[in-house]
Amino acid sequence: MYKIFILTALLLGSLNAQEQPNILWLTSEDNNINWVGAYGNPHADTPNIDGLAKEGFLYTHAYANAPVCAPSRSTWITGVLALSMGTHPMRSRYEIPHDIIKYYPDLLKDAGYYCSNVTKTDYNIGGRSDKDCWDSNKLNWKILKQKQPFFQVINSTKSHESKAFGDVTKSKRDPQNVTLAKYHPDILTIRQNYNHYHDAVKSMDDDIGKSLADLERNGLVENTIVIYNSDHGGVLPRSKRFLFNSGTHCPLIIRIPKKFKHLWPAAKTNAKVDHLVSFVDMTKTWLSLAGAKTPNYLQGNVFLGPKQEKERPYHFSFRTRMDERCDNIRAIRNKQFLYIRNYMPYAPWGQKLTYLWKMKATQAWDTYNKENKTNDITGRFFKTKPMEELYDTSRDADNINNLINQPEYKEIIQELRTALNNQQKAIYDAGMLPESEIVEKAKEAKLSIYEYVREPKLYKLNDYLETSDIALQNDPINLSILIDKSKDTESGVRYWATIGLFNLQDTISINPVIIDSLLNDESHHIRAMAAWMAYKNGDKVTARNTWNSLLKNNSYASLKILNIIDWIKDDPKLYLDSMKACNYNHNGYVNRMKEQFGINTKNKGKTL
């Protein structure tokens, strides 16, 4: 009788395991919805993805939280927004408390899943190897059949930005048969680059097709949920790295076998689903579908299955430093409107970023603009930003018509402003101090950035948000408030007050005495911005002396200073000695900026 009980228990355990679906997550890199035929582009060549959509469910409102790979995948692996952990700057590898935050494969394995990833990781997190959470980093269908239930990630690199580089003239496609974004000038090279990338996406689609065929050949279709999406948007210039539709609106297609029909988000397949999905939702949703634990620290909502949560009203996204280029932007949207807040409006959209400028389309666009051939729409990319932006994405998918000053949108603007502030508070927005400033402060406190921003006595987020809001109002009526806050005991408040005073310089003059006091602040970032204020006031000697001194002394604000020198187009020869002397690394990006100024960092002291 005892043996019968044991056998029955084993059989029930096996049945329960079989009730857990396999999950095959097919990811691609850098392509927004406009490169996929199922989303309406007649020039796209994606038959396998389009076929998957006919057999499954196409989500029309799925958005990346970050418009670039590392912070986007950092969000995925943890289910926590990168901006909430301090892993938001591109290629930074700051540590998080791994005893608190698990990677989702850890939780899946606890639920009985075999977890394999081929082979993209790029989690942008220090303190743990990217591969250590996976059972395997090799694709073996024989093992997958034996190890059910499994969670298998297969990533195609064929649509990565790098595949848009190189010779763009060899495509067999007609360059007239492309749909140009409205912000791109109609130049042959840009049309050819579109074709070149369409070819790359076709190669990616072939990868998707092979994975689907392998799944079928191994008899696993009936037990496997298939998910396809890109890791963020892109990839022609003004898409990847930017919080517009082009950088965040991503394809998401899910095919669910009839065996798991109770999970279907619509009555029939080949259906469009308009549920608003944020990438941070994916981690919690996959865990829920697998029957795994969903810890309280997860910041997403379950959007599919029996534990589906209420649809989120807004999607939140962020952009900070990208490689060697400084910026700081937040965005929030509903299904119709996109609101963007530019915390560094003085930084142009189209900063020359070494990697992006490898693309022929970027080079051609840059040259076209320098020849004064662009118009108000196609030349906007190379200008500085407004403090706020609002787009009606239902009418303006390319986000070229900024409605922020239109009185009829006053209510939606206020709604989204409030929603954004609430979201920043809820997730402990770790980007409200300059990157290297918070790194220094967290190090001094012997805390990770994740822990530091959750200490209200150390990281005064509400004060930063309040002061930054005043700074971005750019209203002279706030002058006395900003002057008072520039004397605050908290350096973060002083920093945002300095930004506010800097912004006001375009409309009113700032007393040099105030600027002088800021030039002696303990914060290097405040000093750097105060020097720019002096520069705008006509005191270029003081500005240059300040920047040179900071660079020579390896300031933690060195990367920002090099960006400023480039933004103002000052003569780099005036800073050559201090640039050479500067050894502050900033993940190698200080050297990247030096190279843009013509300094050969491989042979220190020599110029090109």
C-alpha cells in the first residue's frame, strides 16, 4: 500500500509538471514596430514573425522602459526598473544587493524549470556574473525535451544597430520603396540605409523562423508558449537611445497552444490586444505563467493569465547617460499621449555619439544639416531640447508636433506631469543626481545605489523633484526661491537650484556674486555648471580656469565637463593639457570624449 502511495504521488507530480507550460522567449535587438510587417509596414520582410502573429496575439501597446539594451535587460532580469537600482547609465555595472533582488531564472528554477539562455545577457549589474543564473548557455533541443518544463531564451543579434553599419549600397531593394520617418530628410543615403537595415531584419526573421521550426521538429509546440519581442526600439538615428515612439514602441507577439487556451488574452488567435504593456511587466508575467513566486519587490504588473492584474494606466521610461554622452530624460505615456521631461534641455538631441556616428544615415544627416539643407522638422534633432514635450501618438506616430504649449491640452499635461512625479517617487528615481555624484555619495555611505536612494535622510528625492520642477519652469518669478535653494545644506538641492539659475540666464541676468559662490561649491557638478554660467555671463576666463582645474585634478565630473566643452563649441586647444592630464575613467568614456577632441588615448600625450 505504501509503494502504491509513492507511485501515485510521483505520477501526480509528473502531471503537475506537465501542466506547467514550457516558455520559449525569442528576442531580437534594436528594432521597433516599424520594421515588422505585422505592425503595418508594407516594405518589411518578416514572414516568420508575421506568421507567428496570425497564430497568436499581437500586442499593439508594448513599450521598453529604456531605449537601449543594457538598462532594458537590467530591468528584465530583475523585474525592477534599472532607474530604481542605479543600473540605468549605459555600460556602468554598478552593484545591487543580490541577497534582496533575485534574477528571475532563480525563481523559475525554484518552481521546477530548466532555464537556458542563448546567449544575450548584458544585464549592466555588478557583483554577479550574468551567466550564473542560467542552467545552460547552449541550445540543446534534446536536453530541453528531457528537462520539461523549460524556459528557453534565444536572442537574435541580426537586427542589432551594428548591422545597420557598413556599405548601404548593396541591397537589392528599391530605395524608393521605404517609408521614411518624417524627421528624416529625403536623402538617397538614408533611403539606402533603411534598405540595408530591412535586410538585417529579414536575417533576424530567418532566425525566428529557424527557432520555430526546431520547436516543431522536436514535438514541443503543444506544450510551449512562444513569445517574440525586441529588447527596445531603433535603429536608424533618432530612435534607439531616445524616448520617442521610435525608441520604445516594440513588437510583442505571444502564441499560446490550445492546451493552455485558458491563458488566451482574446477569444480567437490572429487577434490584436491593446492592453498597455511595460517591459518591467514581463518578468512578473512570465513568473506568474510558470507558477513561480512573484516577490513583492517586483515593480511590474501581470498582464496575462489567471493572475492578471489591473491594466496599468501609464507606461514609464527613462534615458540617462548613453556611452560618452550625458543626458537625463523621463517620459510617461498612456495609449494616446506621450509626455517627456528633459532635465538637461541644454544638451542637444543629436550629440555626436561615436557608435551612432558609424552609421551612414547618421553621417549623411549630419552633413545635410551642416550644409543648412534641413528644415524645422528634419533639423530639430541637432538643436537643444525644450523643457517638456507632449505628443498625440495616435495622430503623430513620429512625434514631431510638440503640443506642450497648446492650451487645449492643459488637463492632459497636468495629469501626466503628476503621474510622472508619482512614478519617480514610487520607484526611488536614482537619476535625480548626476551619475558620478551619486556614485561618490553611495561609496562614502558604503551602500549600493539601490540602498542609498532608499535612505530618505541621505537621498532627499522629494526635495530634488520639487527643486527640479522649479528649475524647469524657467520662470523669473522663481529667482528668489532658486537663490535661497542654491544655499541649501543639501548638495542635490543646490545642484537643481544651479540648473534653474542657469536656465533663467536666457531671460534675465544672474548676479555674479551668486555664481562666484557656486564656483566654490563642494560638488564638482555644481562647479562645472556654475562655470558655464560664468561663460554665458561673458567671464570665459573664469569658466575655462574652473574646467581646466577640475580636469587636471581628475574630477568625478570630468565627463560632464568634456560634454559641456563640446556643447559650447569652445576651442579644445584651450583645454588640451588638462584633458591629457585627466585620468578619471568613468567606465572608459572620458577617453572616448578625449578621442572626439583629437587626443590619442592609446599613446598618452600625443594628439592625432
